[in-house]
Amino acid sequence: MDGADIDIINKCLEGDDLAFEELVTRYKKLVFNTSYRMLGSYEEAEDASQEAFIRMYKALKRYDPQFKFSTWAMKITTNYCLDLLRKRKGDTVPIEEQYDLKDEGLTPEEEYIRHEKQQMVRKAIESLPSKYKELIVLFHNRGLSYSEIMDVTGESLTIVKNRLYRARQMLKDSLEKLDKEGESIWNAAK
Amino acid sequence: MECSKISDFIMKYVDGDISEVELKMLNRHMLYCEGCSREFQILTEMSKCISELPEVEAPASLEAKVMARIKQQRTQASMLSMLMGAAGLFVFAYYMAIFAILPFFRELGTFQMMLNYGAYFLKLIGAYIMKIIVYLPITIENLLILRNILVRDYMNIMLLIAGGVMLLNLELIRFINLQQE
């Protein structure tokens, strides 16, 4: 099925289930990766994505076409993930080891360092309080602009900026701490 | 230049929102400030690393699962609305029968009257049985209390009355015997 998102959404609103399925196909990567980065676990991310899409389906009537559908989808997804994180306060979820695709042109040693760094960053992100985690994921991982983040979080530019700066500082501190315990790969970087 | 100002420049750099002048100032500062230079390095590395975190493939079955859940919820919702509809229909029919249909059936009068009498008698019997069940123990209890009071406090009078009654009885028996003779 081709066509702009808005056509597909209109078809959904007319009761066409296939159209919604198409919408899921289009945005599942975005929703799933966002949940995965927020929650840190593949299984939880899968459940969260399902729930997020169902929430979108139910709220589709209230979707405002002046926003991009992806922004709206992110808003629903991150809100749901924040709910989950709030509920699981206290219990930590083990970060799953993830095997990345090998990058072309890296020596085994560089590959190893890259992998170690990513593991550390993942751990550090996981340790952030949820509202800071959200901003790090949205800005650095999903590459959203400030104005998109404002739409997703519903916060003002000042708050978004301050919170993101604070989040980066926290992340940096956490990385330095992890680095001291580990092999200091962050300081050794050129 | 203060390091806190430079920290802002670093953030701007990471945002990709730094002006040329600011960038020059930042570079110059970092030549001699090791702290800021390290902060710059970690933050930029970190930012790069987060954006390069590998994308994961969403499960292929996601669409099917989402659609199945939507269908399931819709079935539940329609079941619920069907039940609500049935309940509404029942209530409507009931009130129609009582207020709109029954008044037109005059010949139902006798039947209705009998029904009413039946209900009245049932109620009466029910009330009577209820009274017995409730009041009998209370009555017995009260009688016992009365007896206790009488026995304890009015023994003399009781004996007097008993004696009087006995005497009366004897007199009665004598009187009857005399009559027979």
C-alpha cells in the first residue's frame, strides 16, 4: 500500500484495518527501537511496542495532522515507556548483550573497543532517571530536533535544553565512573 | 575565559548549534585547559557512540500481534455493548408491559386481582411466621424474667395468693359437694 501517512490514517478512521497494519509496518522500527533504548530489554520492548500501537489505534481520532505521525507515535511510545519505568522503579533489568553487525574496515581491536564502549554507554543510559533517559534517547539516538522533542514531551525549549544538558553531564559522570572501574577506554580514546 | 562558559559551548557543539566565533574560543581554550578538553572529548565521543548504537530489527510478528489484540478488544467491546443492549431492551420491555400494555387489557382485571390477593396472603402468612420466629423467644425470655422477679421479690405475696387460691379451691369443692347432696 502506498500513499502519505495522512491518507492511510483516514482509511484507518473509516474502519480499514489493513491500513492500520500498514501504519504498524511503517513505524514499527521506530517505535520498537525507541522502546528498546528506553527499556533496555528486547522482550519488554516488544510488549511496549504492541501496547503503544494499540494506544495509537484507540487515540487515532485525536491525532492532529499538523504534527508528523512519527512525532505523535514517539510521544505515545515514550509516555508508555516512562509509565513502565516509573512502575519498575527499584528493580533493575539486566541489560541484554547485543551482538552488533560488524562494521567494515575496523580491526578486531577497534571492533572490541567499539563494542565495549557501546556496552558502557548502554549501561550508563540505563542508570539515568527516566526523564533524562528519554531526552538522551530522543536527541542522541533517534536524532530528533529540539522542536520535535518539545512536541513529544510537551515541555518548553528551556526545560528541554536544561534537562538535556543535565542528562549529558550525568551520563558523562556515570561513564567516567564506569571507566575507572573498567579499562579506561574513554580516556584512552584519541 | 571561564570553564563554565566553555561547558555551554561544548553543549552547543554537541547540539550542532555552535557559531564560528564560539568554536574558535572553544578551540583556543582547550589548548591549555585539560579539564575542558577531556570533557569535550568524552561528550563528543559519547554523543557519537549513542547515535551509532545499532538499530534492532523489530519482531516480524509485531503487526500480526497488534492486529490480533485489536480484534480481540473489539470483540470484547462488541460483546459488552450487546449485553448492554440486551439489558436495555429488557428494561424497556418491562416498563412497556407495566405502563403501556397492561392498562389496555381490561379483561386481565380479575387475574390481576387474584394475583394481588395471592400476594397479600403470602405477605400476611410470611409476616405471621416472621412474628412467631422473632417474638416467641422474646416472650419466653420476658416471662422467665417476670417469674424470677416474682419469685425473688414478692415471695410472701405469692405464697399468700397461692394460699388464697388454694383456700378458694377448697371452698369451691366443698360448695359443689354441698350442692350435690
